[in-house]
Amino acid sequence: MKKMVNALLLLVLALNFSACVVSARAPRAHYWVRGYYVIDPYGHRHWVPGHYR
């Protein structure tokens, strides 16, 4: 169970990093992120609303 949580955290970090790279390459410094789902250890999906990066 713990390995799965760690893998999920790594995945979220990787997504955040790639989004930062994309925003760095984009002509505009900030862009709107619609949002994304986070799945907790119990398998429930949580919607994280969009925000400016």
C-alpha cells in the first residue's frame, strides 16, 4: 500500500514538473490549468480545481 502511495506522489510531482517545463517554454509566463484528479490511498478521486502557474 505504501509503495502505491509513493508512486502516486512521484507521478503527481512528475506532472507538476512537466507542467512547469511547458509553462517555461510557453510565450506567456502563466497559463490556466483546468484541474486534475488526485486519487487518495482509499481509491477515492478528488478534483483539484485549476489554478494559475
